[in-house]
Amino acid sequence: MSSNISRKNVSDAEKAGQHWQSLLNRPEPQRLKSASDASGSQPSQSKKIDIYDAIANRKLYSGLVFTCQIGDLPVETFQVTQFDLHEGLSELFTLNIQAVSSQSEIDFQDVLGMASSITIMREGIVTRCVQGILASAEQGNTDGVKTWYQFVIRPEMWIMTLKQDSRIFQDTTVPNILETLLNESHVKHDKLFYHPEEHLQRSYITQKRETLYEFWCRLAAEEGINYWFEEGPQLFYSDRHLGMKAGIHLTYNPQSETDITDSTVTTWRYAERLCSDIRIDKDYNQLRPSYPLSHQVTGEVHQQHEVFESYGRFQEDAEGQSFNQIRYEQSQNNRQTGTANTNCIELAPGRIFSLSNHPSSRMNDSWQVITAHHHGVQPLADNSGGEGTQLSNTITFIPSTQEWRPPYRYKPTADGDELATVVGPPGEEIYTNSQGAVTVYFHWDRRGKPDHSASCWVRVAHGWNGDGFGFMSIPRIGQEVIVSYLDGDIDRPIITGCTYNGRNNPPLDLPKHKTRTTFRSKTHKGEGFNELRFEDSNGREEIYLHAQRDNNIHINRNKTQYVGHDDSHTVANDRKHEVCHDEFIHIVNEQTVKVGVNQFEQIGKDRITRIDNSWKEVIHASHFQEVGENKQCDIQNDYKLTAAGGIHTHTKVHTLQASETVIIKGQAGSIQLDAQGVTITGNITLKGNVSVTGGAPESVASLEAVVNEGLPLAEDCRAKAMKKGIA
């Protein structure tokens, strides 16, 4: 049906909440005109009286009566013909109402999402009122006088099933998250936690493509939190059944036709079942890989049916103990259960009742309602006749002292890998912890900020690693990474790779350099890079290494290099070569050493140079040698020394020795020393005293006279010879 009525942009839950007070103050039912009256048609007087009797004139408050309120419509608009109410602990109730009305032109858009209810009365006293919001409305047949309708009423919390989200919660508790979700959906609620210390803070919780209701129930089940609905209407949740209301007393009477009270149990069934009685949950903490993170609960009976869960989904002992206990209690839900049929409309999840008059004394005890299915029939409302208004229900129950836990709900498993961007604090390029983990921002996270608070620490998978060894490359802020999930757990992401995108381009010019394989880093907070590159193009194969600054190689033992052709080294500044022991250089052909300025050599002990052929030195300036002790030069053949200037020898003792001949030459003559003696060729001038030993006395005297007189030795000798008649 279409509607032309303008409606304010108000949430369904808010509309329902604003409407409850008006329902409570509704005036007494007023007589309605039938649809035929409104249209101008005139049905027979008898038919009109039948409708009025059924709808308005009948005394509604005697006996058992059902009435309903749909949205803002007057309470007398509809007459309930029958209803079915399905309720369960930690379940959303469903109330199906079938009703008739004299109105056939009702715009459903005006009532959908509005507060609606059904009221059950006995002898004018309200025994129960079930309130919720109108989730569905359907119009059925009409006979011109009355029209049949069917309505579905759900609790306010049902609105949360219509909302789906993906988001991340960090460093908070489950009760805080439950409160947040309810407040966001404007669901009225109350709570009571008897052991708040058991609800520990969690570091990371992900809601992934779940409705708010599914997410809420999953977290509640993980921590054993039940919920039910109380009149008001109001959601109530607690971690213990102690918050449930007691006070309902029922009497067992299988002869239902003899009992007209509203507190009778007509059928009663009780069962006990064999359940698993040992629960073991184990998990793994990467920060303590050797620690046996395992917890066990053993029941009081049997103790032989073991359930082992190898992936407990906890990281610390405290949360593991609580998790293990809750999972065990969930497995015991069906150990002791019962089913009963009654006519008590007050029975509902969250209520505790007592039974009496049962032949078995152990049945006359207190019991906790788990589910209830109520069925009511009011045939006179549509003039269908019958046996009159009837009410019955079927309930399931457990002992009142037993903790019933909501069944465990497995979190959604990851569909596969997804992309994320590495993030960190403003101004940083690399943000990591001691394990090399990083934080990421998921592209679907519309609530989070793209900074270091966007996620938990996400570990990075490397190709090879171990204790103090392996490959380490920390993804940097801005990189796009591939995120996988350990065991499909959406709360345990792990980075398994990186990808290029429109913002982050490859370090190669592709497809031009498609034959290259490269590993290139980037200077942190600067320009530059280090790179190791492999070129595999046929005929151009190459390994290229680029260091932006220093290249340090540490080899504990040997280094062997083989160069098949040339080896070229260019050092733009200084080069230092230090050999702590021996160095051997073998050059098969020539070696050329060119020093642009000075060359300094320092040898700690001896230096031995062997040249198998010639050695030529060309010194364009001076040559200085300083010998601290002796200098010896052994020449197998000739020795030639040519000085364009002079040769000056300063020594203490100068011995010139030749095995055959010594010749001293000058421009005026020569001196030759050989086996025959000393031969002096040229004039001799002697100055100073001469001491001669050996030879003829005359010769000695002549030499001394020459020296003493300062005459040339040759002239004096010639004069003496003439006197003797020799010359």
C-alpha cells in the first residue's frame, strides 16, 4: 500500500519509544463504524449488530480476553482472533497476531516500526502485556463488513537485525561493546553482571559483515551472557541466572477439564541426557610459543567423554580459563531438560516457577523457563463461533540452579585475503614493534582513522626466519599489503605480501625492463635507495649493486673471487687496504701503477724485490735514500753511474776494491791499479809533506824534495836525471 503522509526522519526504535506512553493512556474503546458505513453502503441491520457485538458491544473484560494495539491506531481498531508467541532465552521473540477490523483502508506505512502490543486479561485483570514494534503487516480477505489482518510484532532489539556493519573494536570489554551497540540502535535495556571481573579487556575484536544483532549475540555467547525481555518493554541481560524473576507457582493436574485456574500444568516431561563431560581448549601465543596455553574443565559424572578444541581463540590464561568454563557449560545445556504444557501466560524466558502436586517428589521443585510457545484463540472476535477463548502453551525448562548458556556462535570466517594500507603516527615512515609487526588500515573501515590506531599489531610473514636469523623487510607506511587470516580468524590478521597500485609504482620501467629482477629499498626520511638487481636479458646478463652510502662486507673466513675478463675499480676518494697477515699478488702480464701525487710505503721489516729481467726507474726530480744501517749492492755484471753534475761521497772509510783493475780517469790523466802496480798517466802536482816508504833512496828523496819545494814532480825528476847523465 502506498502512503502520501509525510513522515519525520526518526528511527523505528525512537518512534516506538516515544509511543509507549500514549498507549498506556489510551481511553476506553469507542464504537467503530464499519467499512460499509464509511463507504455509504447499507448492510442489513442484523449484520451490523453482529459486527458490533463481536467488535465493540461485547463485554471484553469478562473471562479471558485478548486485545492488541497496532501503532497509533485506536485500540478498538482490531479484534484478536488468535495469536502465537514464540519466546526463547537469548532469542528474539516473535508474536504473530491474526485480527479482524471494520476498516479496510489502513496504510501500513503509518504503523510499521511503531510500538505495538498484545494484552492478555482474565476477569478484567491484565495478566501479561507483550510489547514490541510492528515488523510486518498483511491484509487478507474482506467481506465488505470486516477485513482480516495478520501482524508480526518483534522486540525493539529486532531492529538490529536490519543493520549490518564491519568495524573494529580495540582495548575494550565485551559488556562495553554490547552497551555501545544497544545505544546506537536506541534499544531500551538494563543489565546486571554478578562477576564483572570475568569480562576481561580484549585487545582486538572485529565485526565483519555481520548484522548488529548477530555480532551482539556472538560476543554475548562467548562470555556466557544471556538476555531476555521484560515488560516495559525492556531488554535485560546478565552473566548469571540470578537476575531472573521468581514467584510463579504451578499445579500439576493432568485432568485439565476439571481445572479452570490459570496456573495448571497438564502435561509434564522430564529427561536427562548423556553429554560430553571433559572440555579442553588449547591455543597458541606467538609471544610465548613454548608455553602450553591450554585449559580443561572436567564434570562431576562419567568423566570419559572428552571434547578437545585445538583452536580456542584466546591468548592469555585468564581469558582462556573463563572461555573454557563457558564452553563447557554450553555443552551441558541439554543434560537435564523438561517440557510442559500449561495455561499460564506469565511463563516466559527469564522467569523461574515452582511446581507442586506432582506424584514424583523430585519434580516438585523450582525450574527455569528456557523457551515458551503460547497459543491463544478468540473465535468470537470474527463471529466464527467455537468453544470460546482459549489459551495454552508449551514450555521447555531446566533446573532453576543450573546455568544455561547461549549456544556458542562461531565468528564469520575470512572469505580470503584482502588488501590494506600500512599506517602509523603522523611524521613517521616506518612504524613497528620489536617483532617487526605493523599496523594497517582496512579499506572497508569507515569508522577508523588511517593512523597507528587503525588496527592491532599485524605480524608479517617472511620467506625464511628463525631465532636471530632470517629475512626481514618491514612494510612501510603507505604500502599496500595483502592480509590473510590465521585459521580464517578475522581477529588474527597476518601480512603475507605487498602489491603495487596507482600510488605505489614499481622500481622498474615496465614492460621495458621486464627481464630485470630487483630488490630496491628507500632511504628513510630522505632521497635515495639501496638496490640489488639482476638483469637476465640474453647477452646482457648482469648483477647490479647500488649502495646509497656505505657498503660493508664482513667475511669470517675466506673470500674467493673469479673475474673472467676485466676488473675495474674506481674510488672517488680514499682507499684503505689492510692485510693482517700475508698478501700475495700474482700478475701474469703487466702491472701499471700510476700515482698522481705522492706514494708512501712503510715496511716493518725486510723488503725483497726480485726482477727476472730489467728494472728501470725514471725520476724527474731528486732521489733520496736513507739507510739506517748497512747498504749492500751485488751486481753480477757491470755497474754504471752517470751524474750530470757531481758525485759527492761523504764517509768515514771508503774502500774501492777491484779483483783485476781499478782505473780513475780525469781530463789530465788517469790512475790505474792492476797486478803490475800503479800507473799514473799525466802530470802530478803534490802539495804538502810526502812520506814514502820503500823503493830507492834517491827516488824517495826526490819525491820529498818536490813536495817540500812545491815543484812539479816531473820537472824535478828530469833535472836529477840530467845531472847523472841519464837524460
